[in-house]
Amino acid sequence: MSSKLHVVALVSGGKDSLFSILHCLRNGHDVVALANLHPPQTGPSSTHEADDINSFMYQTVGHSIIPLYEKALKLPLYRQPILGHAVNSDKDYHHHLATSAAPLSTPSSAPRQVDAVAASETSTAAKPTADAADASFPAEPSVSSASDEVSNTSRNDSALPHQNRRQAEPSTLRVRGETPDDDDDADETESLLPLLRKVLAAHPEVNAVCTGAILSTYQRTRVESVCARLGLVPLGYLWQYPSLPPYADASLLRDMDAVGQDARIIKVASGGIDSTFLWQNVAEKRTVERLKRAAARFGGEGAVLGEGGEFETAAVDGPSCVWKAGRIEVDVDEEAVVGEGGSAVVKFKGARVVEKAPSDDGGLENLRIPDLFDIEFEELGRKLLLSSPETAADSNTTKSIDQSLASTTLSPDPPLQTLQHQTILQDTTLTISNLTVPHANNEPLSPTSQLEAIKSQLLTLLSTHSATSSNITSTTLLLRSMSLFTLLNPIYGSLFTSAPNPPARVTIACGSSLPLGTDVSLSCTVNLPHTNNSNNHPLRRGLHVQSRSYWAPANIGPYSQAIAVPASSSSPPSNVEIVHLAGQIPLVPASMDMVRAGDVAFARGGADNGFGVQTVLALQHLWRVGRVMGVRWWACGAAFVSACGDRREGDRRAVLAREAWRGIHEGLRPAEEEEDEDEGDVDVWDLKFGNRGMGGVSAVEVDGRANLPNFKGVKLVDGGGDDDDDDVLAPPCVVAEVLELPRATDIEWTSPGLANCKNVALRILRGGETGLLVHETKFAADTVAFYAAGVADRNQVWDLEDVLQNADVPAGGRIYTVYMAKPLPQEWLGKSKPLVVPCSRVWGPEGKEVAAAVMMRYSRSSDGS
């Protein structure tokens, strides 16, 4: 189990910020304080709702009741005025883009004073949404604190001791907006820094921050930026909540109702949600049904929850485990304050904390935790694991193992002598592969010196192409041993400190498969800027979630879950994207602990089931990230499995991984008459809960998640391959056995994803003297394609070249990745210039053990070459 965290809750008084506290407690953490950012007082006449400043980041309506939360919850409350405005209005935030280079003005060192006043939390982008916040109370004295910036390098997931949080020298940098003279130039996000420093000064045990962010990347990335600099763990248990089982916006409101949270609508800002909703309990059944109807007519994603600014709330009561002292009683004026565009705000006449009648409201016991597994992955796990206690696989899997064992016996070869550095520029994609520096001046280098030299070499190569590290979209980091990871990761992270969304990364340990003396190798894919962007499509999209949630593992290190870039610069321009995904390992998102078979209902326990559970959960993480990024189809799955010392067990793991890949595609393929639907419309709520719903609600919900894979527009073209494997329509999948994986896991999944592609053509090609099978995935009007093949011996790579030549694939547009268990001909390696991943064993797309698995991406440049 993960260690207990000591949490400060960023609260606005709204439904989400208060509900997130309950989830912190449910996950075993202690909430020790509340923190709030409030509008600065504008003058003696500044009172109540008049100070709703419509912040881009913070919610500032309903502030007159905020001071009462300290008494009602029996938690100390800290506050700080919001300084500045949205200087950096990008969706993804980095503090370097919102800090001043001006000389430091040292803050006062006056002692901290705490007066128990208002609380607020952060909100969604563009306008205040979903929760209320604080306002018109006098600002507290500044906390004495030199301006400190925490290094943006990685750290272990466990909370850092307060005294070990790294701080920059006070003379080097200060945060804009921390002193009165530059308030107008400050980004409002940076107001969080002095607020949290104030809390840390009073509660040095605090090592985590919780918020109520649900869908807002704008909000989440800003809180995460501040937390990273202060060494605090961000907790976002409500993140992507509507995409978790049972896949409905209203499920969050029902969960609030089930535990007795009472949050009232205090502001409406949408024509569909009018003033008749004011002061209604947002989680009450009748209100939920009205919100659903209004959202169906006028709202977008998250409208039922107010995520688009449709309404805001203020919590006035809840379970006694949070509301320890009482509830908030509010006197409300019968007439609302009406604003422009159909907006209206409740007018408060007075509020007080009143004692609650004794009750056994259940609290934490009634709090639903979303299921760890999506329904389709739970079903996949059952099929994989329950049919045979001896092998944790069905008869087809056992047959496949026997076929794999009967395949060509691969004799051991000496390890690679060297990894040849390669640089290829194709269209706007620059690939820099196999960077190694094992020696200098004929002297061996230490692992850290090797990576420092690689870093210098990489920056030089990038500069020759007018690029920087911020142009890197994905990396592959190969280590001799995972024991080197904590030593080398800070050096790697120092490459990516000046911009948000660092590249996606796959990290594996190859052991003795690496050349002698080589302890680390780095390969990169770089997306170079280009001028052919007349459709104004973004040249880079990223997803870097650092908060713990129920959704997918947090990436606390210097790598993103995914980076998407245009597939090509072809003319006319296209919105089709290649999505680079980080390696996904089977961590339980809420705790960041490795999943255990004994904690999973569909597993029977034992070592075999442990691998199966890991396989399914890591694959689900790949799916969840892919869905958020808009992936419609995978190019080629790659499963890394750790060496287990038993050849037959290695075969079983490889087959099980392949069965999982193919099984999830088969399970998600709709019936033929349903394939015209573009988005998911499976009645998952009814499937899971029947007509009873959640919390007694009899409504039936619809799964609104995007289809992945999206079979609409996917066609299988006869390529003469005569693949009689079966009729499963799925991308190819390769499995590679390596020495070790991060966190000592047994499996790590990754795959390039294809986004915004409406048509995908699949073809299996056969050619060469050996009848080699090559899997082709073509999209983007034939300007981009992926190819995958398993070569049984070193000389079969020449058959691959024959197949590609016969398929009219120009040699100039190819980018290769080779998962190599046996050395391939140097002539071919020199010609193809692949990224090489040395492995101990490899299984190709047909499921048989091979000398190497080859993946190749072809892109046609804007000049047609």
C-alpha cells in the first residue's frame, strides 16, 4: 500500500472541492488544512458577490460563506489574494512562460499570522466554472519567504520530506505577482506559491495538495506546476471521472447524493440552465434529471457537471467525517442578481454554521470508488485467466505456446559489438537513434558521464536542425540495469525544463544485450516546425497528467503520457496525427502501487494470474490515454515483458500478451449493423447495474466514450498474404523480452496511435523466397503507412526489402525500429538506419519467436518524395 499523505485541500466551497476531500480520506490520507485564493479587496465598499472577478483560473462567486468552512469542517483555513491575471492563457502551463526575469525583490520576513477566513479552489479555463470561491475579506500579511523555484527534475512518487524539497537560490528568480509592485504583470496561477508556502510554514508535514479538477487541463496543469516546484504530490481523484465506470457525467452527482453532500447552485450562466435552478441541490434526483435534459439541448462535454461554466455551486452540508462541526445555514434573497447573457447569481443575506442532528450517515462507507477495470477489460481478464488454473490460459493459448516452441530454434549469438548512431530527416520528422558514448579518450565512462555526453551530443544535433529539446516528441531510453534509473533520470529530465509536455518515453533495461561498456542509449523522434500549416492545426498536442486519480497512472517524471504531431506536411494539409504514447505499466492509478492479483476479483491468485492481471491493466492504461488523445486506430502494439528465467514461461507470457491485444480488439468490434456509429453508444450503465442505477436512481445512462478502435472506415484489403491465423481484425502486435522494466513490473505496453484518420486500409503482403508476411497499415490518403514483420533469421530482412519494393514503398521515406534478439546483417543495418532495441527474445506479429521484429513508418514529404 502507498504511504499516507498529509494533504492541504484547495477549496472553493463548491461541490467538487469538498467532494475531493472525501476521496482523500477514502484513500487513507489525512487532510490537515484548507487553502483558498480570493479576489483582492478593491476598497472599503467591496462586499460579497460584487467581487466575482471571473478569473480564468479561480472561482470567485459565493465568497461570503467561505469563512464558515473552517468552523464547519474543523480544519484551519489559509488564504491569499489573487494577484494578476491570465498572462499565460495556454491550456498547458509552464511557469517559465509566466515568471519575471526582473531582479529579486525580497519579501518581508514578518511572522505569519493566521486569521480564519476564506477558502477557494481552482477552476476550469476561460471562465469560472463548477465551484464557488472566496472574496471580500481583508488580505492577510505576506508570509516571509524568499522566492524559491524547485528543480523540474523527476523524483520518487513517495512524498518528499519537507526539509528535502529542492529550492533555487533566492537571488536567481522570483515569482511574478509575489510583491505588490508587479501585480498587474503577474499570472494569477503564481498566487498559489505564496499560499502554499504559508501552509507549509504552519504545517511542515504537508506533502500533498488535492483539488476538484474533473475535465479542465487548464486548471490541472497549473496546480501541478506549482506542486512540482514545491515537492508536493497533486491529488486529483475526480480527474476524468465521467469516463470511468459507469461512464456518465451524472455518476459524480449521484455519488455525491449517496454520501449526503448538499451543494446548492448559486450561479447560472447558460440559457439552457436558467435562474429556476438557483439554490437547488445539484445532486438531488430531480435536479440531476433537469440538468441532463438541459445539457442534452444546449450543453457540451461535462455540462451536467457545470464543466463549461454553465453553473457554479456552494456546498452547505455533507457527511460527518468531513463536516465535523455542523452544516451551513444560508438566508437567501428571493430575488437573484441578474447579469448579462442570461446569467444569474443567488444573493445571500446571511449565513452561519449550525449544529447537525446526530446521524449515522455512512460517509466513507457509502462512497463509491470507481472500478479499477473498465467493463471490456474486466471481461478480457476473465477470458484470459479463468479458463485454466494450470496455465491461466485457454486451449488456444496452450496450442500457440506449443507452436512457438516448435518454431525455429534460435541459437545464442554474441552480444552486439556496437550500437551505430543514426540520424534520418524525412519530411518534418527527424529521428536520432542509438546515441551512446561508452568511452572518452579511450577511457570507459561512468553511467552518469555517458548520459551527460549523450545529452551534449543530442543538443548539438538538434541545433544543426534549428530545433531544441522542446521539439522532441518521443524518446526510447535503454539502460543496462534498472538500478541506474534513479541515478540517470535527473540528467535526462534536465533536457526538458523550459516548456510543458515533455516527450513521451519508453524506458527498458536490456542487460547484457547492450554492447559491452554501454550503460545507456537514447533515441529520439523530433517534430520539426514547418510552414505548411494553412489549416492552423496545432503542431503539437500533449497530455501530461501528474496528479493521482482513478483514471491512469500519474507521470511524475519528465515525460508525458502522450504527444501528438501531424502525420506529414503533405499538401493539401491534413489533420491526421501520429500519437506517440509513453510505455504503460500496471500501476493502480489512485495509489501508484503495482497491481496485485489478490486484489482483483476476476483473478484466482498465484504467479500466473499475476502476469495476466498486469497485462490487462497496463493495456487498459494504453487505451485510456489513447481515448483522451483521440486515437482511432493503433499502428502496431509492442509489449515488453521482463525476463523470467524460464523459457516455457517466457513463451506463455508472450502468447498471453498477444492474446490480450487481439482479444480486446475482438471484444470491442461491434456487430456489422452497428459499425456505422461513430461514437460509443453501448448501454454500459444498464449492463453493469441493470435498471436500478446508482444510489437508487432508475435512469439509464449511455457510454459516451469514443470508440477505440474505431472500426468505421477500416477495411481489409487483399494483399496476397493468405493469413489464415483467424478473422480477428486487429493491428499487428510484437512482444519483446528484455532484462527489466520500470518498478520491477512484468509487462509494459506501447503503440503509435493514429488520430483524426477517417480511413484505414489494412493489408497483409507476402513475398521473398521465404514467403515473409508483412502487415501494412495505410492512412492519410496514402501519405503515411506503417509496416510490421517478424524475420525468422538474419537474412530474411532482404525478403522484407523485396516485399516493400514490390509494394512501391520508396526507400527514402522509411523510418525503422528493430526489436533485435539476433544480430542482423551490418549491410542492412547501415542501409536502413534503424532504432535498435536489443532484446533477449522476440515474437513477431504471427506469434512465433523470431530473430527480430521490424516496424517501419513511411511518410511521403510535401514534395512527394
